Amino acid sequence: MLQVYHGYLYRVRETLFRLYLEVFSSFLALFFFLFGWKAPIIRTNLIRTGFHDSLAFRWKLFRHMAQDLLRFLGGFYGQSLSLRPSDALKYKDLQTQGGLLLVGHFHNWELLGSWLRKGGMPLIACAKPLANRHANTLLNLARKRIQLPTLTRDWPRGVMKALRAGKVVAFLWDQRPEKGDSGLFSQFLGQSVEMNRLPAFLTEKEVLTVYFGVLLPGGEVRLVALGHGPLEKSRLARRYNRILEILVSRHPDYWYGWAHRRFAPTQHNP
């Protein structure tokens, strides 16, 4: 009887949270939309990569951004998450052996990490602090709320220590314009990009199992094996970017990299 009651309360919570998401995400997205938030960057990124820029696309992008921000701050996705059945062995491998979990700026990677950790995975996130001190404080409070411990400094020593202790280190491996300081270059959406060298450095120094993790719209969690053992850095970056390209092609309005400077300026796209 108690289980039925708890199930009923959970369904009520889901319904109320979805209503909250619909209402408040619409207001937040409208604010982004009317004030043209990041509009020049979004337009440039879309055109450079061959995607169609339209008001309808931007509205969907802002709606999904707003929904995922509210989910993250609220510490609740709005429905149950589930692992793709065929990934059960990969999940068990990560849970028991540890390894490196690479994620993209796609949908809600923080809640993905929180869900994995609550399921018994010894996971710790790895992310640089934000430049804005107040925003960074809010971000850390939200991560604490969803029980996602995050290593923000002491790289790479702290990361290697966690890996050697059998933990899973989740790393948001973003692309950035070419500057030449990392020495790791790859192709993404037909553009030449530079990548943070930390994941490549770790796979060269440690015998690791590396996975790509993603939370798909609708609540399904997927794990894709990228390799095991010492991995050549450019090959790892190529595999990672290829998987992310497939996700972006299928769900372009859930990749939030559009709002960031991912590609080097050109004469026609400064």
C-alpha cells in the first residue's frame, strides 16, 4: 500500500513539474528570444555548418535551453530516466572498473551525471569554474543539490587520482576556435576545431575505458564505447566528434554549443 502511495505522489510531482516547465520555460525563452540573446553567434554557427537559421529554430532552441536550465536548478528531470537495455554491460563495466565518461554540450549532461551517481556509479564531474563569480556560485549550489561532486581545479593530478581510485570521471569535452595552445585539432560539423587536451593526455598516460554518455530527449540514457587502453589523441577526438555530429544532426535544437564561439572567425564570418 505504501509503494502505491509513493508511486501516486511521484506521478503527481511529475505532472506539476511538467506544468511548471511549460509555463516558466516559455517566459524565459521569450526573454531570450525578444532580446536576441546570443543571436549573432547562433546565426554565424548555423550558417557556417550548413544548418538553416530561422526564428522557429531559435524559439525551439531557447525553449529547450530554458527547460534544461530549470530542470538543473530544480534537480528534477520531470520523468523517469532509463538506460538503453543494450548498454547494461557498459554501465556495469563503468560502475565496477571506473573510467572516463565524455559528454557533450547536449541536452542536460549534469542530470545525466546525477542519475548515474544515484544509481551507484562512483562518478565525479570535471569542469572549469565560470568566469562570473556569482554565476559560478549558483552553478556549484545547483550541482550540490543534485549530488554531483565536481572537480574544478587541480588538473590533471586530481583527475588521475580519481581514476586510479576506480572512479568514473565525467568530462564535458567542448570544441573551441583554433588558437594552437592545446595542440589537439579535429573536425566537427565540417569545421576545424581545437579540443581540450586533458582527455587525450589521460588516455595516453592511463589504461582507461572511455565512453561517450548522453541523455536523449525523452529520458533515455545511452553509452557508446570509444576505446580501451592507450588511445591516439586525434583518433579519440575524431570518434567523439563523430558521435556528437550524429546527435546534432538528429536533435539540432538540443545542442547548446550553438550559443558559444566554437569555430574560428573567417573573412566572411567574423
